[in-house]
Amino acid sequence: MPFNLGKYTELNSFLKTKNVTLVAVSKFQPLEEIQKAYNAGIRDFGENYAQELCSKFPALPDDIRWHFIGHLQTNKVKYIAPFVYLIQSVDSANLLKEINKQAKKAGRIIKCLLQLHIAEETSKTGFNEDEILKINYADYPNIEICGMMGMATFTGNEEILKNEFSKLRETFLKAKPQFPQMQFLSMGMTDDYKTAISQGSTMVRVGSLLFGRRS
Ligand SMILES: *Cc1c(COP(=O)(O)O)cnc(C)c1O
């Protein structure tokens, strides 16, 4: 599907008025379409699969900030650790441990968001609140935890969405003292970003609106 410049321009000016960062979700999009989005001014792109990200990274401009937003298996961390900008989908202590190890190997401090499980669907992954409050940040000197991420239930029901997003914001505020660099609250996608912003989102991950529905 082609990159839609008109939709991007409209979304971008809306997000600017709200002070919200846009991450363009480019999974399954060919290089040409990502390049078009880059030419329009986008620098933050989100990918879900380590292999796909690793093949796109060397073929596109090197000032792109690559966000990893999909479920990340521990054995794939090493492939993205040298260059990833922000891993948004950290959902277990095991994964934190492996990211810390690979970051150290790569001589980097890797920025991460903690993913909170907020949806009704059990298929979605993430920490629960207690697990987040139990994390000992000092165990991970090569990780900078700079916020939280969550995915709401796939529903058009505004009340459910609002409840889930506000739950994420509450946990974010509770965890803030524990993680001094926390600033990003990543919530909202094509179908729910307006609701997410009304509940305090500072970063949205939008794919279909910019590139069309994925087949
Ligand atoms: C695919 C995906 C998105 C983007 O979804 P759209 O509905 O296309 O905007 C956002 N976040 C995550 C975690 C995703 O996997």
C-alpha cells in the first residue's frame, strides 16, 4: 500500500498541537514506501519483527530512529541491539536481562519502554503492575527505561478504551519515582489514537492510517 502524504500531513499537524510524538509503523511496508515517508519528514519508524528490521536498517537512511514494537524473543535481541533506538515492547524480566547483556556487548545503553498488559485479550503480552513495581532498576546498568507502552483491547467501545488507557497512565505515574528517566507514554494506534491522547498519551504508533490497511 502506498504512503499517503495527505493523511500524514493532517495527522502530523494534529499531533503537533497535542505535543505527541509519531512513530510510523512500517511493518510489511516495502523500502520505497518507507523512503517516501522519510522524505516527507518522518524519522521514527516502528517494526515488529527482528529479521525484517535487520534487513531494512542497512538499506535506509541512517538517521532513522528504529523502534521495536513487536513481541521480542530473547534469542533475537542480539541482532537489533547494535542499532535499535527504542525497544517499546519489553514484557518480562528475562528480556530485560538479555537486552542489558547485549547492550553491554554492543557498548551501548539501550532505551526501553515497559509494556503493561492492559487489554482483556490474554493473547496480548506485557507485565502486570506488580511486576513493574518489583523491577530493580540497578540490575540493568545498560538499559534506560524511559517510559511505558500498552495496547488496548481491539474494540470500538470508547469506555473500555478509556479505562484501559487511563489504567496505563496510572501505572506510569506510580512507577515514575522508580525510573527517573520515564517520559514516554506510548499508547494509541490508527483506530484508537484520539482516545489514547485524551487519556494522556505522548507517543502514538500509527501504521494503517499512513500506509493503508496491511493485507
Ligand atoms: C501493527 C502495530 C501498530 C500499528 O497498528 P495500526 O492499526 O496499523 O496503526 C501499533 N502498535 C503495535 C504494537 C503494532 O503491532
